[in-house]
Amino acid sequence: MKKLPQLFANNRAWAEGVTKQQPDFFKRLAEQQSPKYLWIGCADSRVPANEIIGLMPGEVFVHRNVANVVVHSDLNCLSVLQYAVEVLKVEHVIVCGHYGCGGVQAAWRGASLGLIDNWLRHVRDVAEKYADDIAARPNEETRVDRLCELNVIEQVLHVARTTIVQDAWRRGQTVTLHGWAYRLQSGLLKDIGVCINSEKELADLVAQRVMPGATF
């Protein structure tokens, strides 16, 4: 059976490089993790959370799935969120989508891919909810990009409405939610403009979004 020797060689080189720069790094890492950030992102292999935001292992807690969806029935995602908020006491939850996301593109086109169609139904619901906003974009590429952004906004709202975050706010814990998008072609992040750190901000944001002509 093949053992993927190149990956083990890469691992050794990486560990040696980190140790050379910070001799006690792995000792400190093994003793405790105290990240300030939870990253909820896409499973796409081109979007590595730590590297994008320039943080080392131990500095960001990560959950990834296809199209960075937050569903109230997904116990995996909710368990990560609860552990991050209640045990690790993260201060920021970042939902980060990315332009060119295969899941978003498949949802937009209504492609039939099998089992994953059930998961992407959540993104299709977003597309249907904001059909007029998306249709107002000038071409196919910008429409899919807009769906990517709207999907992030919806998932941030889903995070804000979880009992986990609601309970944290009610007991006075500081937890701020952010919505970002990453562009593969440039390697740069975009702040989509949704940021929530209280029940009041959530209510204000929802009220803003239902006003005629309101957009992000």
C-alpha cells in the first residue's frame, strides 16, 4: 500500500521550519488552544482559512462545508459553533464564501449532481429569495458573484439566530459575526458589509433588508 511519502516529507519540512522560527511553538500549541476567531468557510481546497488571514495553527477554529452553509439541523456545524463560543470563547465568527464557488454555481444553474443536490437546496433557496436582486446584475458572472455574497449574508443571519449565539449575547458575551468573500484570482478578501454583535443589530439589519430597494 502506498504511504504518500511526499506528504510526510512536506510535513517534516514544515515542522522543522516552524521549530526553527519558534522553538517552543509546538510545545505551546499542545498545551492550549485559545483562538479569537471561528471561520465557517467552504470546503474548496483553494480556500485555506489560516493562510488567507495570515494566522498560525491554534489562532483560528475552523468549520468547512460545501458552499459555507449554516443549517439549524446540521449538528456538526452547530457543535463546532457551540464549542467555539462556549468553551473557546471566540470573539469573532467569520462566514467566508468565495467567488467561483462550485457549489454556488451548481445551485445557480440547477445542475443535478446527486446527493449534494439536497445540500445545495439551501443555496437555491437563497437564489429564489433574492431573484430580483440577482437578476438586476449585468451578466452571468456578476449574478453568480452576487449569489455568493447573498448566500454569505443569509448564513451570517442563520448563525445570529442560533440559540448558541443568542444565549451568548444575552449573558453579555462579546461575539461579533462577520460576512466576507474571498476572490481566488487575487487572493484578497472582501468585507460584504454585514457585521452583527447584538440582538438589536440583528433586528436593525433585518429591518433594513426588507425596505424597498435595500441592498448590500
